[in-house]
Amino acid sequence: MLLAVSYIGKAQTRSSILPDGSYAYDFQVFFPVDQKNLSADYLSNARTLEVLDSVLTVNGTFAVDSVKMVAQSSPEGSYQINISLARERAESMRQYLSAKYPSMEGIITTEASVAPWPKTREELARLRYAAFRLVFTYDITIPQLPLDVEIDESLYPRITVADEPFTFEDTPIVVSIPDYRAKKAKYVKAPVTIAALKTNLLYDAVTALNAEIEIPIGSRLSLMVEDVFPWWEWGNKYCLEMWEMGAEARYWFSAWDPMGADKFKGFFAGAYGMSARYDFQWDTALNYQGKYWSAGLSGGWCTPIGKNKKARLELSIAAGYLYADWQHYQPTDSYNKLIRDKLNAGYVTYWGPTKAKVSLIIPLNVNVRRKEVRND
């Protein structure tokens, strides 16, 4: 098969006659690291999209019989995250082609894979791609591109007989990496989030001081422990004393790199349990002591905030079952003693909303020695 020699700024494309006599056009676009959406100005994408548009303008999208999309991600990090990213790239390109060329809707198939580790760092950029083959039902015309488009004659389609399966592995691509020199692998210290400190700002606003710690587990789970500990008195007339302990397990719908520093983002669902003791006094109008416990389900959303996007803001709500017992008491006239009212005690049970949070989160990072992977 005759292949067009390609480089940055030149379209990644070729054409061929398939064994059944139909004509095929192959295209390849590249993605920046960790990105799933097409960037038209990245590497050779702009030129490739110009050739694609020229081919379909001249021949018409109605002549396209099928489109096969093959997307791939590079191997750095978690395999689960990488294969998910490759699927998202394939779906993103399917949506791009369907939106721009509506007649292709329904004829695009997609595949996704994770590339093996390359032998050199300069090959990493070529591993993050989406390749798609357009099969035409009849003879196609070589488009004449505008004069101001600088694409070598060798990049115009040349019809040859296909003698190998659809692949881009043998397409020569030269990637420019500043100051690249062949060196041995380096080891650097990179931050890894091992936990996060949190406080519920709604509780803080009413002087119910509190603190939480959340620990990530794997790429989607976390375990959170919380403590609410307001403990103050104002004379003998007012007090807010409470000690509440709770734990919550969470599942995050957006996966993260277990060895990365970008965690606790997006939506989550969880299950919690908590228990507490309390003493509330407001002069002679409100005077109760007791304890309670609760269990139920929670859900919420978390987003990065701040100039460097390192802190997090979390919004969450929980609902479930709550049991609380109470004992009323009455202070003496001098407020120096509290007298329990034995006939005024009991308990309540409740189903419904139990917690609401607007939490500030500060991730805790440690530097871990790891092999350096340099990307474009």
C-alpha cells in the first residue's frame, strides 16, 4: 500500500481500493493528553479536517457507505481510566462527524483500545488518536484544494490495492518535542492525594464546630469520618454542647487516578451512620439533654475552587432514619442547679432529610517518587 509521508501541519490521510472494489479514505486526528474532545489546532488536525471536508464536499456524504472509528489512548496511569478515555474519544468523534455530516448518523461503528508502552517518548503523542475510515460506494474524485492551503502533492489521494488490514501503525509521523534528547528514564517526585480535610460551613455558621477527614480508596471509592463538637456555655443560662461522630462510604461517578492529585470531583452517592449526645439550654424556654443516632443514604456534588483549583466545594444532602431520646430539665432561679423533670422525657423517631452540607475541602498531598513520563 502506498502511504503519504506526514508531519506536523500536514494532513494525516491516505486512500486505497479495498478487496471488494470499494474506495476507502483513512483519516487520523490526535488528542492532547487526558483530553477527549477534538482540538482542531492540535498537531496536524487542522489539515486533516480540511482534507476530510474537501473529500466530502466533492463526492457528497450520501456516497459514504460506512464509517469505522478506532480510538486509542496512551498507557500512562490506570488502565480503567485510559480505556474509558479511549471510548470517550471514539464517541466524541462519532458525535462530531454525525453533527457536521448528518447523513453519517447511524453508519458509524466505534472501537477503543489502550496502546502498549512505546519504545521512545517521542512516540507518545501518536498513541492518542482517533482514526476513521470512510468507505465510498463508487469511484471518488481527487479534490482540488484551495491555492492557499499548503499540502504536498504526495498527500493527495493515490489509489492502490489494499494488501493489509486497516491500521495506522506504519504511517510515519514525526512529532516535535522541544529539547528532546535520548536519555535514561528519570524519577521525579509527584504529588498524590492521600486524604482531604473538610468542614461543613453551615454548621460553622451557627458555631457548631466540626471537622471531617475523607480518604480515597482506589479510583472511585472514599471513606469519610466526621466529628461535630460545639461545646460552649454563656453564663448558666445558655449552652450548646454536643459530640457527634459519624462515618460515610461514598461511590464517585467520575473515576480518578489513584496515584494522582486530582480527586474528589463530580457527583457521588453514599451510605452513612452517626450517633451523638447533646445538651441544649436557652434560659428557661428550651432545656433538653439526650442522645440520638441516625443511618441512611447521601448524595452530592463536588467541584474545584480557588485560583489554583486545589481546594474543593462540596454540596450534599442525606436522608434516612433517626432515633432520639430526650430528658427535660429546669434550672433553679439562681441558675446554679439543673433539676431533671422526670415526667417530661421520651423519644422520637423520624424518616426524612437528616443532613445538609456546604463543605470546604482541602486535599492533603504527599510527594511520591515515580518514573517520569513526558508528554507533548
